[in-house]
Amino acid sequence: MTVLEATAVTKSFRGLQALRGVDISVEEGQILGIIGANGAGKTTLFNCITGAFAPTSGRVTLDGEDVTGLPAHQLARRGMVRTFQLMRPFATMSVLENVEIAAMSRGARGADVRREAARAVERTGLAEWAGRRSGSLPAGMQKRLELARALAMRPRVLLLDEVLAGLVPAERAPVLDLLEDLRRQEGTTMVFIEHIMAAVRRLSDHVVMMDQGAVLARGDAESVLSDPKVVEAYLGKETRSA
Ligand SMILES: Nc1ncnc2c1ncn2[C@@H]1O[C@H](COP(=O)(O)OP(=O)(O)OP(=O)(O)O)[C@@H](O)[C@H]1O
Ligand SMILES: [Mg+2]
């Protein structure tokens, strides 16, 4: 079953056409990787799908229902949750409090808030840091906090915007393991934007490569990553593709 579908999505910012008619679709329990150079429109696509802003035109469906332009909190209640490329925790609150707020934003109340938050903190390896002020965390831990907040919202569809960026290689493996567990144990459907090709290869059932606001290639990871158009437009120019 198709869980998430975006059809002919466009987005213009005054003069700039950031998205020029993008189609993606994700089946239940599948993982879609999105790659492409800086400025290709990847985060803008997430913003249009997850209710940060409405697309200029086009359609987004969740479980076959039109959700185009619905605000993020309504989408979260339907199970669509995203992480941000630029993290924005409440800096003066503790790690646990930040995760509790995420659990509440999904509708958890009372004892459920604590339970959901504690579970998400545990799963992301943040238990030792739970009482720390969020603003004082090192970058790698802030990334985990971003993921913990998403997990506390019990996503059915999880959109991850460069969740590995800024992590040293040793910090990446536990995050990848966690994402694989999520899919295996909970059947979570995922879309992830990533510049680290080893992660794209490991996680993706399908890959979409974006270039200048449009989809340039799609298919399984191997065929997309070896596509001459993709190498020319992205991989050949990137030094971050290791
Ligand atoms: N809110 C906005 N207002 C104006 N222009 C924007 C806005 N958001 C994105 N853009 C522009 O849209 C284009 C696509 O940006 P986007 O952030 O989607 O790229 P990206 O593929 O996520 O890149 P990166 O890999 O660097 O994160 C860029 O030219 C960017 O400057
Ligand atoms: Mg981006």
C-alpha cells in the first residue's frame, strides 16, 4: 500500500522555482532515500510534504487521503513526523523535557508522556544525558535528541533530513542500526535525505536523485548511484559522497 505520495509538487519563492513538479511515492514499511546537490530542493520538498508550508501547486496524500497544505501538527497526529536539518531544541530545557514536549505534541498525556519520552531517550542512547540542558549538548548528541523527539511522536511515516550530518563515522552506525530496527520492529515507513552514500546504500529500498528542483533519476540505490547523469550532476562534484 502506498503510504505517502507527492504528485507534481512545485514551490516558488518569489522568482526562484525551488521545486518544478516532483513526484515521489513510498510504500508501507519501505525506505526512500533522497539525494542531490546542495540547493537541489530536498529540504523544500520535505517542507511541502510535512506542512512547514504549502506547495505552490501539486498534491500530497497520506494513506490515500489528500493532506496537501495541512499544518505539521495535524500531520503529526496522523503519524507523519520529520526531523530538521537545523536542530532547534528548547536550549534551556533538559533533554528529557524536550522529548516530553514532543510526546505531548502528538497527543500523549499524563504518565504516557513520561513513558514515551523515557523510551525514546533510551533508544537513542541519551539516557545518561537526560537531565542535561539541551543547549549544552555536543553536536552528535543534539542529533540524537532530534531523533528522540521524532520517535516520541510515534511516527508511522518518518522523514529524516540529513540525520547523519555532523556525526563522526563512529557515531553514524548506531543511528543507522536504530533506523533499521524501527523499520523491522515497527514497520516504520521512512524518507531520508542524505549526503553520505554508504548510508543511502545501506538503508534505501529506492532512491530519488533531485537536481535543480526536479527528479533526475530514480530506482534502486545501485542503479541511481551508477547512473552517468547522477555522477555528472552530483557525485562527480561532491567530496562528501564517501
Ligand atoms: N524559505 C525559503 N525562502 C526562499 N528561498 C528558499 C527557501 N527555502 C529554500 N529556498 C531556496 O530553494 C532552493 C532549494 O533549497 P533547499 O534547502 O530545498 O535545498 P537542499 O536540497 O535541501 O540543499 P542542502 O543539501 O544544502 O540542504 C535553494 O535555492 C534555496 O536557497
Ligand atoms: Mg536541505
